[in-house]
Amino acid sequence: MSAYYNTFAFGELRKWQGEMLQSPSFLNAVARKLQYKINSYIPDKVHAAITATIKQMTRAMLFGAGLVTTKPLEGLSLQQRELMVQDRIKFYQNAAAAEGGITGAGGILLGFADFPLLLSLKLKLLFEISAIYGYDAADYRERVYLLHIFQLAFSSHEHRREVYLQMEDWETKKQHLPEDIDQFNWRAFQQEYRDYIDLAKMAQMIPLVGAPIGAVVNYRLLKKLGNTAMNAYRMRWKEQQLISSAAAPKL
């Protein structure tokens, strides 16, 4: 059964890889221009606060001490792992929807609180998915991979393609990562993430409709992140299969 599932999973992976490499469509370009226009109406102090929150929280959660509590799982098939991953994605989708509904009902003040709360849920989901696929997030290089997944899920088409290419052949590329995390491109990370979610999250602050918008948006954002993470780890799973096959002794 696992062999059939692997065929299915890798078929889904190929579709996803094609999407990652697609050029932006006309509608994508229009949406990007609209985003720039909306950003121009938002006070600089608001932009600065959101950007600082994203950077500091992400760095603290990913590279702080004592954050890894889940041990990487060993000896499971891809199918067994992905059943567990799908369960965790659903759990975090429901948690994010509840959080978005509560903060959305509170208007602007609670709307701002939603940014760090939602970011925390996203990063916790990524840590759990990493462990389920058998990777140890205590390793600094695995946490950088989580940052790449995050960017892949919440970036423009142009930046997404660039990030995807950085993730190909990760087993080789991770050996050459800089030890200083300050060399990571935090500016692009913040800007892409903020621009990706600004439109939906600003709508969450509208009185009366903020609660349902917050719940739906958060639910969909966690689904997108979970799907991106699954395919990112499928890609590594397949690459490691190829490495193992090449290293096996020829009879």
C-alpha cells in the first residue's frame, strides 16, 4: 500500500513543483499593484510595528533556546507520516480559525494582537511537521529550512520561485549555510510575508465583519502553510531516496 501511496504523493509533488516555477499571471501582477496601493494608505508606524513583530518573533521562536520539544520520528513510511501531518494541520487550522474569530471581533486593537498569535501557531505547526517527517529542528540548518518553507507559502510569485530554487538539492546546499543567522535575508522575508497577508488581515479589523473574516482567513492560511510544508518534505524524501539508491552497492 505504501508504494501506491508514494506514487500518489510524488504525483502531487510534481504538480506542486510546476506551480512553484510558474511565471506570475496577469491577475497576480494586478493583485501585486493593488497591494502596493493599499500599503501606501497604511501609516508608516503601523508598517514598522508589524515588520518588527514579524522579525523578532520569528527569530526568537526559531532560534531561541529550549523550543524543540518533539523528537523526530523514525521508522515510519511516507504514508504513515502524512496521515499524522494532515491531522496536525487540521488541528492548527481550527486553532487559528478560533483565534482569528476572537481577535477579529475585537476590532483594531485585538486585530494587531492577531499578528504575533497567528505567527506563533504557524511556526509551531512547522516544528511539528518537521519532526513527523523525521527531521530534528534542534539542528540550526533544519530551522533555516523551516524559514524557506514559510517564505514559499507566503510570498509573491517572483520571490516564491527564487526561494524554491534555493530549496532544491537541500542536502547538499545545507552544508554551505552561513553560521550567522543575521546573514539571512530578513528584509525580504518580512516584506514578502507582510505584503502577502496585509490585504486579508486589514479586512479583519473592519467592525462587525472582522470576526468571520478573521476565522476564514486564518483557516486558509494554515491550510496553505501545511500543504506547502508537506510538499517541501516530499521533495526532500524523494531526493534522499535518490541519494540512497546512488550510494547502494552495485551487485
